[in-house]
Amino acid sequence: MRNFKRVIFALVALLVVLATVVFVLENQQPVALVFLGWSAPQLSIAVPVIIALLIGMLIGPALSWLMVLRRKGRRQNRPV
């Protein structure tokens, strides 16, 4: 069963990588972004989208980790 889970995980990871590569190859149009007065150089439209994806992949687990720590803190401070 453990090997089956590893194979499924590897297939899902491979599909995500493949979808990302296809997205990058299909979106080669240059775009210039402006945010709060800061302007980025013209890059392929896939670059800002991939950067946003990576930032989201970092923020999501970090927030869930903070929630777990908060719950553990509440359990320890609870009167018995």
C-alpha cells in the first residue's frame, strides 16, 4: 500500500509539472506589470503567474502551520 501511495504521489507531481511546462510554453507573450508605482520589465506572461503560484505554495502551508501552533497553544493553556 505504501508503494501505491508513492506511485500516485509521483503521478500527481508529474502531472503538475507537465501542466506547468505546457502553460509556460503556451504563454510566451510579453507583458509589463505595474503595481503600486513599481513597474516590472517586460517578461513572458507565464513568469508572473508562476511566481504567484510559488508564493501561494509557500504562504498556504505557512498559514496552516501557524494555525496548528495556535491550536497547540490553546490546548496547553486550557485549565484542567
